[in-house]
Amino acid sequence: MPQRTRAPLEPRKTPVQARSAASVEAILEATVQVLLDVGKARLTTTRVAARAGVSVGTLYQYFPNKSALLQAILRRHFSEILGAIETVCEEQQGKPLTQMATALVTAFLEAKMRNARTSVALYAVSDDVDGAKIVQQMGIRSNKAIVELLKSAREPLTTDPRVVASMLQGAMFGVSRRMLESGSAEKQFEALRQELIVLACAYLKACSARSARPLPLHHAAIAVAG
């Protein structure tokens, strides 16, 4: 059997002029609106072009197909979240760990939940457009930003900052996904934000005083036996 050729997902070209950039932004925003209105199954390039106020030919100059459109809005979504993380990490350099944790959690959740309905819709298309790869790329960059933030803390960590950053990412991503899947993200936002801050602060405090903490029972037994 002949192998199926996978539809290209990357944009055809990058806009270089302000007018072109505005057209692309209008197309991306229209894609989100159509996705929310009719769902991914009924989303078409024709519908998107009509909503954006551009011709289908103009749309095809930048996006070769529906999948490319969906991947583009997913990338834009994660880029906004990554931007929020990188910005807060720069702003919180040299601050106490608890202040870092509070600012990081707040910035991430506010970016993720700014439009909960859109976030839920994008989860639904993620598997169709290499969403896992995009998330992985975002995770690497955000981990790097958080690691640099933690290294600058007033209280030195006794745990590898890369491990700590990964744990914080896991907690934030997990809580945000639970909020989105609950169907009542707006109602739960403040309560879960506060609880996540408590969790992050307690974990960072433990990681900055690990040597002073009592050993877990199995470790203590080994130490005594030795």
C-alpha cells in the first residue's frame, strides 16, 4: 500500500509587514472563534476566512490547511503562557522563595485561565496537531527560566534546581488541567490558586533546608544500621 503523506502543519510563510501580521492575527483569532462556535469537526478554512474577513486565498498564503490553523492557535496559546512564565521569572530574580512561588503560580494560572473555554477547546485538538511536542518544547523553555529564577533566590536550595523546577511545573500543570476538566474553572480559580501557593511554598521551604529535615523512616533505619 502507498504510504499516506501527512498534511503539513507549519505555516507557509511568516508575515513580515504590519498589514500581513494583522491579517495573520485576524485569521488566528477567527480560528479560535470558529472552533468555539462549531467545534473542530465542523471547522473549515472557508469558515475561518469568512470570520476573519479575508479571502480563502489569503488564508492559504499563510496556512496550508485546517491542521496548520489549529496548530498555530495552539502554539500561540502556549507561547502566551510561556511568555508569562519567563516574564515573572525575570521580575522575581533575587527575591525570597515564598515570593517567587506566589508570583510564579499566580502568573501561570492567570495566563492559563484567562479564557478557560478556549483552553478546554485547545485540549480537544492537541492530539491532532502534535500538541505533545509543543508542550514538550514549552516545558523545556519554562524549566530553564524557573531554574534560573531558583538559582537567584536569597535562600540557597539544597536540592537540584532542575528537579525543583520540574516538580513545580508538574504541580502547576496538573492543577490547571484539573481546573479545566472540572467545568467550573472560574469558581475554583482563587481557592486552588491559594492552595497551590501553599503547596509550592512548603515544597520550596523544604528544598532550602533539606539537611535540617528528619530523615524518612527507611533512610533513618539505613543510617542507624550503617
